[in-house]
Amino acid sequence: MRIQNNGNIQSPRPAGVRGSVIVNNIVKLYGKKKDIVKALQGISFEVTKGELFGIIGPDGAGKTSLFRVLTTLLLAEGGNAKVDGLDVVKDYKEIRNRVGYMPGRFSLYQDLTVEENLEFFATIFKTTVDENYDLIKSIYSQIEPFKDRRAGKLSGGMKQKLALSCALIHRPSVLFLDEPTTGVDAVSRKEFWEMLKQLKEQGITILVSTPYMDEAGLCDRVALLQTGKILSINTPQGIIDEFKKPIMAVRASNMLHLLNDLKEFEQIEDAYPFGEYHHAVMKKNFDEESLKNYLLQRSNKEIELKRTEPDIEDCFIALMPPSPPAGGE
């Protein structure tokens, strides 16, 4: 099952609100001649001021390349972009003073203490910790008791909070967070998103990338990104509303055998693992009893079937272009 995508991605946003981040047909390539990798293939979207905007996609989708272009760390081969009204090429120095960037890999100084890292970044931006402490207080106060501990000795969740504090210490207007919750526990992930909500309330525009589909629902709007192309841009609920086919959640005693059988059933358009179940995207007017009888005939045991609602992951899978046939281009 494929949600139709005609290449003209619509990005609904409030009328009359100017874009805090404007991306127009950005192309990023790596390599030379025959070995060229197309990391970004004509990316376009706008993010409004004060919006929490998610870039959702798996590893290799182009999320990091996009953020590095927007934070002036990489030059694109094509297209243009503006951040806070400034061109990412012509005005790169001013943009670096206005944005906060938290890369996916922990990049602070491991041998410096928590306090020393924060003071160092404040000094770079010609400010002080005291001057902007009100912005980071709710975050930094959680790790302040460990201010004399070296950054390299912190837990994943504490490193995350320190990196965010350093990215905010100069009071940026736009904040870029590249997979900030990767590699941290579920509790730290939840705490982090609570912190982002608080920052949004202070008027900061936030762009966050993540491979976790369940985090998409925490954003105001999301762009689904795959192999350098945007598949869809909308509110999380808007993307889900575009999914029109019924879905059955199915499980049995032998899940691998079940998946192979589901893929061969004529009333199923697509089937894939989904947590404790397999999701089967059904054709319209399918017959549930026929599906159950078919699975029984295929020697599946302890069968459980139930209708379920789609979520972002179902939509992402439906939007992905079909794989080329074996041996094809």
C-alpha cells in the first residue's frame, strides 16, 4: 500500500507567520563521479517562529547533512536556505551567533568538568552563565550537583542535559538538535521532550531530528525523510489522517512463518513486523473471516487478529518508494 506522493510536498503552516527557517531545494552530494552519494535531493520546507519541528527518518536518511547545512558547517551543492532571515552562505558568521546546535555525538570536552564546559561555551559567545542562567536553569539545575565532575564521566542522560545547556547558553533564536535522544534510556528521553516543551514556551524555534517514530507525535509538525527526500510534511495527526487503508494486527505462535503467509494473501497489500504483532495493510472490503481461515489452512497456531489504527510508522512505511526488483537499477 502506498500513500500517493506527487513530489509537490505541501507543508501547512499558520497563515501570515514568517518562516524562521526556510529551506529551498537543497542538494548535498558526497564523493566524486561514479561514487557520488546523494545525501539530500532537493529538500524544501519552512519552519515558523516558535515551532517545534521534527525531522523523522532512519539512519542514512540525510538528517545530519541537512542540519550541518543549516548550521553553516557544510556547503550545499544546490539550493538555498535562510535561518532567522539570514542566508546560510552569505551570513554564516551571524547565523553561528544566533543558533544553538547539539550534534548527535557528544562533542563537549571530556576532560573539562561540567561547569568548565558551560563557562567555556559562554565565553565563546561573549556572554556569561549568570547572564542567561534563567534560560537553562530548569535543565542545568538537574546536573549542577555534579558540576565538578568531568564530562567524560557523566551518564548518557547527564551528558544530554549538559550538551543542551551549552547549546542554549547564548540564548539562541533557533535550536538544532540532531538525534538528541539516541542512546539514552526511556526516562531520559521523556525528560528531554519535557524540556523541549518548556523551551518552546519561551519562543525558541526548535528543529529536532530523530529515528524514533514514536517521538513524531511530540512535535508540532514533522517532515518524514528517507534517502535524502521528503516523503511528507504535516502535523503528526495530519499524516496519519492521510492513511486510508484498514490495518489488521496479527500474531501467532510462529511469527516468521506468519509473516511469510501474510505476504502471500491476496487481500493484503503489505505486511511487516510491528512490536509484538505483524501489521497487515488490507485492501478495502477485505473479509476478516477469510484471512483467519487462510492462516489456519497454512498451519498457523494461536492466531490473534484485531483491527488497529495506523500510526506514524505505518505511514512512513506506506510512503517509502518500493524496492527495485532483484538485479534492477
